[in-house]
Amino acid sequence: MILHTLNQGPGNPALLENCLTAMTATDTLLLIEDGIYWSLPAYADTLARVPGRVQALESDLTARGIKTALTTVDDTGFVELTINHDKVVSWF
Amino acid sequence: MIFSIIVQAPPVQSQGAETALRFTRAVLAAGHQVHRVFFYRDGIHNGTDLASHPQDESSLPAQWQALAQEHNLDLVVCIAAAVRRGIVNEGEAKRYHHEHWNLAPGFELSGLGQLVDTCLQADRVVTFGGRS
């Protein structure tokens, strides 16, 4: 159970690909900062390949004016995710 | 639960340091403990005392200082990363024969041993990087 955070968008597709390689079905991917842009409809096929759960940080969605069908968390929820998982891997 | 935060993102060029600050606030607000905030690589620029921001923008170094004062946080700036980027305290300024120093009050310079200690002491280590 690992929480992966990813802070870069489709401008750096290799970062998400590397993250996907490292993820397992019990892991969670939290999109933060520019990573939020992966939640745009254009990248739905890519996100569908994530083996575990995908969530997005609320304030970064709001800052970029993006609405998503993904589960969202606020900063408190982000902290809870780090507690609910064994460790945190940050992709940046 | 005990958290340690590693900040590798600079205060202006990317969003990572701001995310780290918000996350640290949320950790403290939830009643958890922050063992240390370790500033590494370009993250050391969060420790400058000389950044001047427009009045309608917030200063991350100042916010780190205020949070540290309120919660008695240990803000450690990697000494090797800092001196090569021009962030020094009085002691390092003298060692390298500089006439000025610029490490903000509330921050201290220390080595990678503190980073290892940070990882060992905490239940969770969360890293915030740059390039975003």
C-alpha cells in the first residue's frame, strides 16, 4: 500500500509512465499541482491504465479551473492518505 | 503520528514548496507531530532572509518562519546544498570569507546526517519536489 504523488502533467509523460511501472493494484495515485492536468478528458485512456486508485488534490483543481469525476481530497484528506498507506513515493 | 517533510522545491519557481507548507499545516492541524522539515537541493532557497515579495503576494520563507515559531518546528537546511547556492549563516560566511550572510532566523544549517535521522525518527516521510 503505497501512496504515489505526481506533480507533473502531460508535458512530461515519462514521469507518469515510470510511476505506472512502479504501482500495484493496492496503491493510490494522488495527482497534485500540474499532475492535475492528467484528469482532463483527453487523458482518460491513460488514467484508465493506472493499476490502483486515482485521486486528485482539490485546491490544485480549483486553482486550474478543472472539474473532474475523480475522487478529490483536500489538504486534510492528503494527510489522511499518507497515514492510510504504508509509505509515500513522490514523483516530480 | 510523527511526520518528516522534505522540501526539494524552491519557493518561487515551482509550486512544491507551497504544497509542502500547506501539507505541514494540515499535519499539525490534525494533531500530528512534525519531527523536522528538511530543505534539500533547490529547496534550500526557502531559507533566505533576503527575498522581497510584492505586497499582494505571500512570502514562503516568512510563512515557514511563522509556522516554525508557532509550533516550535525544526527547520533544517542542507549545509552542502546551501553553501554552494549562496545561502550561508554567520558561521559559514566566516569560514568562506564572505562579508554577508542570509540564512533567515528560525532555519539552521546542518548535514545529511539530519536527513537520515529525519527518515529514521518519522512514521511518514513526505517529499515535495520542484519542476511543476
